[in-house]
Amino acid sequence: MRYSKIETSLFKKNRAKLISKLNKNSIAIIHSNDQMPRSGDQYFPYRQNSNLFYLTGIIQEKTSLILYPDHNNTDLREILFIRKSNKKLEIWEGEKLTMEEAKEISGIKAIKWLDEFDSILSDIMTKADNVYIALPENPKFNPEVIVKELRFTNELKNKYPLHCYKRLTPLSNKLRLIKEPEEIELMKKACAITKDAFIRVLRFIKPGVMEYEIEAEITHEFLKRGSDGHAFQPIIASGKNACILHYIKNNQKCRDNDLVLLDFGAEYANYAADCSRTIPINGRFSGRQKELYESTLRVFRFAKSIMKKGTTINKLHKEVCAVWEEEHIKLGLYTRKEVKNQDKNKPLWAKYYLHGTSHFLGLDAHDAGNKDVEFKAGMVLTCEPGIYIPEENTGIRLENDILITEGGNIDLTGDIPIEPDEIESIMKTKKI
């Protein structure tokens, strides 16, 4: 791993919190992600199941965890199963975790080889009444790939049909919403790396560079600083491409007098940063570009100011849309009379503001949590208003990562340049 060792106490705390939510005489089973085939004999770069990492700190493939807090043998209340290494595997892939290493990372005493999983599970299933499984539960994301957890659940239900099967995901999602201090420190590190990458590209961008060259500069800085890489596929959208919300081709030339929208974030120790900035390719905002940018910045500041305990993403978004309506009128995009006569089901602001204002952030860029969850201290969310005007070949988005506290909020990305004058000033400095 590239990151500094995470204190084992974090994973012990996380397991204890989850165990406290389980019904009496229950087990919880969590598996690592599959290795996803790429082509030929290759896999895509491996990324651990966020729930398994949250509970164990293990990033190795072919890993499983069984929690059975009511087991009569106290040594078997937490069991971690890892892949057994051999000489051939070590020659091709390098060393795998030893039992002692897995114990040191996770704080779990009972470490077993994966080939013991079935026999140990069979014994535990004769004692337990309930089985918690962490199936994916994202209403906006339904991949066709049948994940390990679903395959395993189908096999388990077929073999043990009389047990009571329960959903683990709502429990783990609720816990993951509130970040422990150690998690916040890891996210701060991801944000610091993201800042360095942004400074780097400010000194690099000029008319004629390709979008993928900008992406390469970001990648360079991420890896140089010990990041795992990108927390999500970066968006490097110049000109009219910025009006495509999930533009990831990043294959166009950056033209003089256009803006380029950057949506990117480092992943550090599996924790994500998520930042958006929009900058002038030639180093200087035109009059209209600055007008649109400063309008977005005003909305951003307003949105950030109301991100406090007790509100929700839906409430936040409603207030931000009302502010955008006023800003759009000032920008000449429509008139107050047109607003008065608009179809209430098709508000005029929606033509220029195409997405939500915020999402939860953590082990995933779009982390656990829904839009009606009330903000509490320890939650981290994005703040990301934007404006998109295809007729002007312009899209602007500003996004920072906000930690909710008892007394307000803390901007974890607050030192990443956002003022137009500061951006222009940095872009004047020596290019890479």
C-alpha cells in the first residue's frame, strides 16, 4: 500500500458500531470485491469493497469476514478469511498477506485461510438464527454484473432456506455517514493531494493542450504524492464539453478564449476527495466568463453557508435553486415576467442548473446516504453549484468538500484556489 499505516483502533471501532446494530444471535458476512476481467489474461486495477475495508482495513482480493458476536467461543466472534499464498503465486503477483499481517492491520485475532470458509460457515449456520448480507443498494446504479455478494446470497439461501436473511447495507450506510476523526484526517490528505494537482495544472494549461494532457498532469501529481490515483473518472471538459455532466472522453483540444471545467479528486487510503474548478484556458477570464463565474461563486458561498446540522440535501438544493433563479435573471437568461408565467413543473432555472447541489463523500465519491438524511456533525458532503449554457459553449461548476460540525461547517478544500483573480495570478507563473 502507498499510504501510511492506519491505526487498527479505527477498524475495531467500526466493527463494534456495526455489531451493536445486529439482532440477537445474528451473523454478518462481508466479502471482498471480485477481480474484474479486463481482456486476455488481465484484470482491471483492483479496488476493495468499501464495507470490507471500513471494517477490516484489508485491501487484498479474495477476503471474507464473518461477524458472530454471540458465538459461545469468544475467539470466533470475528473471523477474517484471507487468500493462502504459494510460491507460484508469489512469483507472478508478489507476496500476499500473512496471517500475522492481516491480524496487525485489522485487529482481528481469528485469521483463517479462505479454503476453510465453507466448513467454518457450516458450523456457524447451525447456531445462528439471522444472516446479514451487504447487497448493493444504490437506486441510481444497477450494473448488469452479478456481484459476489448476490451470488453468495443465492447459494446460501438455497443451502440454508430456513434462516432469516436481513439487509446489512442500511446499517453500514448509516454508520459510514458519520466519519471518525481518523477518517477525516485521511480525507484531509486526499484533499491536500488534490490541491497540489490543481496548482500543477494551473501552471500547465494553455491554448492548444489536449484535455488528456491535463488529466495526465493530475494523475502524475496524484501518484507522486502517494495517492491510490483518481477517486473517480476525472472530467476534463473544455468549451461546450462542460455542458455534458459526465464527460469523460477528455480527448479534445483546449481552445483559446474557452473555459475548461475540471472535476477530479484524489483517493487516499480508499477515501475520496471531490473538487471542481473552472478556469480560462488562456489564463484570463473574459468579461462574460467572469460574470458567469462570479455568479456561480456567489451561489457556492450561499450554499456552503447553509450546510449545517439539521438540513438535508433536498432542503439545501431547494434553497440553492431559488438563489440560482435570481442569478439567472441578473445574467439575462430569462426575465422575472417569464418566471411568473413559467410551467411550475418545468422551472426555468432547470434549463441551466442540471444536477444536484450536494452528495455524501467518504470511502466512495458518491458515498452512503440519501437526500433526506439530516446533516449531523461528522458528515462530509460536497457543495457543487453549476451553470450550463450550451448556447455560449460554457459550463461552470465549483465544488468543495464540506465537513459538518456542531458549530457549523469546515471546508476541507478551502485552501484550493477558487477566487478568479487568484486563479489568473497562478496561471501567470512559469509553466511546467
